[in-house]
Amino acid sequence: MSSYMEKVLKVLVHLSKENAAPQCARFVQSITGHFVGSIEDQATVSCSLESNRFVLCDRLCDGGVPLKRAPFCPIKYLSDSEAASLAPDTLTRGVDVGVAVLLQSANQKLLLTRRSSSLRIFPNVWVPPGGHVELDEKLLDAGLRELQEETGLKLSPDEISSNLLGLWESVYPPMLSRGLPQRHHIVTYILLKSSQSHLQLQACLKPDPTEVSGCVWVDAGLVKAVVSAVDGKEDSVQIPAELAKTISVTEVSSHGEIRDTSMPFSLFCNRAPDHGEDIERVSTGTKFAIELWLKTLEPHAEMG
């Protein structure tokens, strides 16, 4: 254990309950379940990044933030024998920490990016820009770095306002019916408010084609329709008649050239399939995050 403490190789999730000393979370441990038990899927926690450990605890400062898992989260349903059958290097991975940036333009649009088809995890799925938190990084710095690496947008901390919206327990593959877990993350969603319009920001986009194959700006009306397509449910999705059938999207070629095109909006309302290949869709964690984003807009709606 001491050698681990001397040489921390990556930022991992640590858990503290009832004032106990933080312990490194195990790969097969449900982070949400640690705080609320095996039935509930949402907890309120406080979090801090200290000494390259991302510590979640039930002692709430400033009201805490929501932590959520999908109702079908694989770790929630993993049996002891399935856990024991995981490869040793998977079992000892711990729970990684990711950061995702919800970039809000001055005219209240939000940037989503489609993950490149060549990525091993969640290819072709729409998410906010983001990635891993590196050693000795602050969450906001990690978010700004990932935003720049993936989209070419370079924003400095003094030209934006930021706040932590929520935490998502992300597992890949996202359902046990699609295979045993290979990755386990806590994704921190940070809202960044820019003083530039989406068109000003769009003009500076230079996406990295190894990471991103498309970009789209969505507004509150579109987001409401997307989050109504709840993953794991069977009911039919009703797209409001007033919404356009297509949406303007920036396609990114494998060489990094960008071109404007349009896509059927219904693609963004696809649900996570429980068998077979994944499909182009908005990730379940992203739906959680953009629903939290909608709540930040509500006071403005009441004033208007």
C-alpha cells in the first residue's frame, strides 16, 4: 500500500462515509450504491479533488451535488461470480475520474460532440467534450484542456463562469446484457458559461478528428425532447410538432475538415439498446447532465 501512496499513477475515486477516512473505491463497487444502497439510483454527495484523489463523501458542504447511476447500471447487477471472472487488470483498475464540459453560449445554446467511430468506448455517441483528469490538475483546468484538445476552443478561466452540475456513474459497456464491465468512471459535469454567442464560438471550432466526428449546438427546446427519451424505457418518444424534423450539425472528416450538414432530429432521441451494436444517440449520462442544465435556465424562463 505504501508504494501506491508514494507513486500515484492516476486520479481515482475515494469514498468516505460517516467521517471515515477515504478509501479507494474498488472497480466492482457501486459508487452510488455506497451512499444510498442497492435500490435507489441517486444520492447527494460532496466532492473534492485533493492530493490526486477524488473524494466523495456524505458530509454535505454547500448543499452537495447530485450523483446518479443508470437504473440498468451494470455494477448494480453484477453478481459475485461475474465480478470474480473479470480479468485481474480490470479488477484492480479502481474507478477513474472524468470531466465533461457543458459549454453554454451567451444565447443559451449548448455544445455536444459526437465521439469518433474509431474510439473503443462509446463510439458515435453524442456527449459534451471531456476526458480524464490528469495528475495535479484541477477539475476546471482538466475541462478546459479537454475542450481545447477535442474542439480547438481555447477559453481561459477568467472569460467564463463555471460551476459543478452533477456526477454520473458511467460504466462501459452500459448494460450487463452487452458484456461484462471494462471501464468504470465517475464523470463530473461542469457548466461553463461563455460571453460569446454560439456562432462566435462555432467560428473557432477546430475539432480533433481522432476524438470528434461531429458537433451540434442545442437549445432548451431540443434538450427537453432529448431527455424525454428515457433510456431503459419502452414507451414511444413524442417529438413536439413545433420542433424542426432536422437539426444543423457540423460534420468532421477523418482529416479534420468540417462541413455543415443536417441530420434527422429523431437520431438524438434514440435510446441505448440492450443488445447488439450500439447506435448513434445521446449518452445516458449526458441526458442526466443536460436535464440538470435545463433546471439552471428555469429562473430566467419565469422572469421572461
